[in-house]
Amino acid sequence: MLYSLLIVNIILCVACPLVGVFCFVKGYNLKAEKLAEKPIRISLPKESPEVDERLQTLMANIDAYDGTGKGQVEIK
């Protein structure tokens, strides 16, 4: 029984590094090329005065908040 554990241990000591190297080589492709890669475009919505007013009102409400409705302005 001790010999079978020794044999399994030796096999695993050899197999685990080999599997690790094999997976590294498969995952790390040295000849990888970026084909048909397009630049990322970020389109931000254009700011309108209405949105800016609502944001300013919201920020003022946050600053004036004291746990009650006093000092709060209705957002339209």
C-alpha cells in the first residue's frame, strides 16, 4: 500500500508541472495578432441647460438635506 502511494506521488510530481507548462503554452500565444481591432468610441450625451439645471438642483438638495423636507426644492 505504501508503494502505491509513493508511485502516485511521483506521477503527480511529474505530471503537475507538465500540465502547467502545457496550459501556459496554449494560453500564451506568442504569435497572436490583433486582427480587425477597432478603436473604442465613447459617445457622451450633449449637455443641455435643462439637464444641468436638474443636476444643480439635485446637488443643492443633497447639500441642504438635514433629515426633513425643509430646504428641499422640487425637481421638475
